[in-house]
Amino acid sequence: MHGSGTGQSGRPSAAARAQATAATAALYKRQTKEVERSNAAALGAMVGVASQAFSAITTVRCGRAYPNLNPALGAMVGVAS
């Protein structure tokens, strides 16, 4: 008994399984295309926000670089007035 895509034991052949898997993957990709597109847009927006936030960060290495620094804050970071 040789059916379409089946071996002698009646189980699907490797080629038939590969075709079924490919068809399932193509349908999944087609159905989720809009979700993937919106995910990419959201990720792009998050990257933009993070980039802007990190570019605004400054590191204070020495209180003497900021002469108008509050003396109490200078004492906390170890800078004498």
C-alpha cells in the first residue's frame, strides 16, 4: 500500500514531514508579520529613548570642576570647600 507521501509502514515520509513543517512555518510567519513589525517599532523606540537617556548622563569626577557645588554635597563626595 503506497499512499501519497507515506512509506510502506503507513507513516509519513521525511519529505512529507518536511513539506508539512515548511507549510506550517510559512503560515505562522504570515499570521505574525504584523506583530513582528510592531515589536520592531517598539524596540526601535526603546533604543531611541535609552540612547537619549544615556547621552544625557554626566559623570562628576572631581568637585573642583564645579565651583558652585553645594558645600554640603561637596563634603559628601570628599571635596573640601
